[in-house]
Amino acid sequence: MSFKTTLLAAAAAVSIALPAVAGGIMVQDPYARVSARMSSSGAAFMVIENHSGQEDHLIGASSDVADKVELHTHKEDSNGVMRMIHVEEGFVLPKDGKIMMARGGHHVMFLGLKEPLQDGDMVHVTLEFEKAGAVEVDVPVDLKRKPAHGKMNHGGMMQGQKMSN
């Protein structure tokens, strides 16, 4: 590997490790996966922190990798079965709080993938907030990540609720 190639690879690795920040909104640890090998759908997960000093609302997401991009979560139905649902109203992002977008919970859903997501690919996603506006995030595809990887114990903190100190 040449010095130039090594330098470019190092710069890319550093840029991926940096959180996306805009309008007081910080996106950390983003990654994407497909639901199955030949799947036409996939999802992105991340931690969205609010440092804007005011409550905000994640109202949508977009990406050119799929025909449709929606905000989803999982909810238990009356039979005790967990079902994935589209959350049209989006998610509240409390002042000084966070949204944990993780497998089995809130996530960005890609429906009708235009091409398969390959391990190592980068997916450009635009998150749309009511107050902060558009936040651009480059999301690496990580098909090797285990379901519990990146999850932290938040002392029983509910998704979308303000963190207590």
C-alpha cells in the first residue's frame, strides 16, 4: 500500500469516527444493516443527542439508496407480539436528551433498496428535524455488528426521554 493510499484510508477512518453535528443536534455511532442477504429493505441505527437548548422533533429521513425512507419503531400488540410500525409523527428529541435508535426499537427504515447494501458501503442519510432542520449523516454499512453491539446500559432510560443527572 502506498503512502498516499494509507493517508487517504486514515483520513476516511477519522472522518467516519467523528459525529455528525448540526444545529445543536449530534449523531453518534451510526450504522446500517440489511434484514436478510437478498433483502429489499434495511435499517439505520444511531444515537441522536440534543445540545440545542430546546426540545426538537425528528420528523423524517431521506436517502437515495431506497424508494422510501421512514421512521419506524417496534410496539407490542394485544397478543404480546412485537411488530414494527411506521411512526408518521416521528420522535420527540427532548432538550438535553437523546433518541436511542437501536435494533428492536426506533430506527430509520429503508424500503425498496435500489441496490444491496454491502459491508463497508456508506449510506448518505438526511435526518429532518422540526427546529434544527436537515442534519446530514454518512452511515457505514456494518453487516458484522452483533445485535447488542453499541448498546449501552442507560439505567432503564426510555427512548426519547430526557436523561436525568
